[in-house]
Amino acid sequence: MSLLSLSSGDLIADRRADYARMLDEAGDHAAAAEVMEQAMTLVPDWPAGLALLAAYREHAGDVAAAIATLERLEGEDDDDLFAASLKLAVLGASEPPAHPPGRYVEALFDSYADHFDAALTERLDYNAPERLAALLEKSEGAARRFRLCADLGCGTGLSGAAFCARVDRLEGFDLSANMLAKAEEKAVYQHLAQADLLLAPEESGLFSPVLAHHRADLVVAADVLMYLGALESLMANVAALIAPGGLFLFSVEDGGEAEAYTLLPSLRYAHAFAYVEGLLSEAGFALKRHERAALRKDAGEPVPGILFLAVKLLS
């Protein structure tokens, strides 16, 4: 999200913040931090300003000052909209949380919605939906159709576009209302709704009197699990959503030899293969296929990932 789009309410402070941003982008990080400090003297309790000040101090190499600023931010940002808890963990000042703050993730993707497709496909070489579709075809052949596909974390609908030709009904769920509005424009979903995959099934938004348990024979989650952290709640929701014999197709960022999951400097989570495989088994799934692949680029470098295809056991 653009922190500078969140005004302090003080015109002079906002102008100084904008000047600090230009200095930071020019590589003069110490000067950026100094100018941002001046802005904060005018609005000392401005959460977005504290987030910017922490970033500029970190860029300048003053990690201790960045940590102190983030700790101040935690006290001002009750919803953790600016993800101070994640940033403190990345800097080694606290233990990584099991999940990212929900308001942070929602706001992040609300702000991305208008330029999300172009950013991913044109600049970051994003290809997770196409790679997952290819893995499904390798396993099941091109002719198999699915009665109902649930696209979890559907975003702007890139996965829906990749799978709609082989499903009779496509449902999309996302935490971000702005993303769902963009997905609706693609006109490939029969149902779109907000959902929180970290809540218990009955509270998640995935089910209702007209959205039954065990209704899906295909569940897709492309580039979603890296924004969840611990995956136990996600697996419970998928187990409640998918029918026996149905398929669960998803991607994770590759956590290598980690015991379970790792919080990355990107503020995303990477997951270990053994952790994911174990959770699948506990949730009543058997792993059919998996592949390692680059999911997209980050700072010009390929992001290593793992693609999974699992089947829900009959019982």
C-alpha cells in the first residue's frame, strides 16, 4: 500500500514526508530519515509516518532506531495495519507471528487492485495459475471437467481465467473487496464473496445455507498461502469445502529445510515441503504430484516455489 496516500492531516508534515520519499528513492537514506523526523515532530502519533520513518532508518543502516520506531508504531496502530509485528520479526526484534495481520493483508491488496494484473504479469513474470493449470493437465489430462471449482484468494481473477474453461461453476473468495470487484469484471465467476481463510469454517465466509460443505471437486489457491503463515486453519477450511475424491491445487514459496514456515524479508511466508505434506495428510488428503518452479520475480530474482496437487481421500 502507498503510505504517502494516508495523509497526516498536516499539510507541512505531508510535504516533508513527500520530500523524504524523494530523498530515499534517490539513495540518500540518512537525509530521508532526518526530514521524516522533522515531519514527525509536527504529527508525532501519525502511524503511516512512523512506518515511513522506520523504513528510512532501516535503509540508512540504523537498525536499532528502526526497531525503536516500529515499537512506537505498535502502540499507535491497534489493527497492525502497517505490519509492525512482521517488520520487527524480520529485523530480529521479536518472534515471527503465526499469521500476518488481517487488516494489513486486506489493505495491501485493496491498494494493489487497480494495477495488480499489470504488475504481476508484465513486470514480475507471474505465472502461478498457468503452472498450476499445466500440473493439473499432466495429472488428469486435458479432457477432465470439474463440476465446481473454488478459487481461494482469487484476487483479480487471474486463476479464474486460467481454469474457467474446464469447470461448470466457478466460485471466487478473497479478503479484499477491491480485488473482488476487479475479478467480477472478468465475468468468469458465478459467485464472488469476501472470505477469511484463517477463520474457522463456519466463520470464514466460505459456507452459508446455499454454499454447502464438501461442494467442490476442485479447489485452487494460487500464490495465496504465502500470505497466511501457519496453514492449519486453511487446511481445515479446504477439508470442509472439498468433496471426497476432489482435488486441491495450490502453490507455496519454497521454505527449503525449514521446520515449518519462515517469515521472509518480503513479509511473505515460505513453507517447507515436509510441513505442507504433513498437514495434507492430517486433513485427509494424499499428495498426487508436486513440482518446484519459479513463481514470479522479486527484486529481479526468481522466487522459488512448490506446486502441489492433492486428492481428498474417500474416508
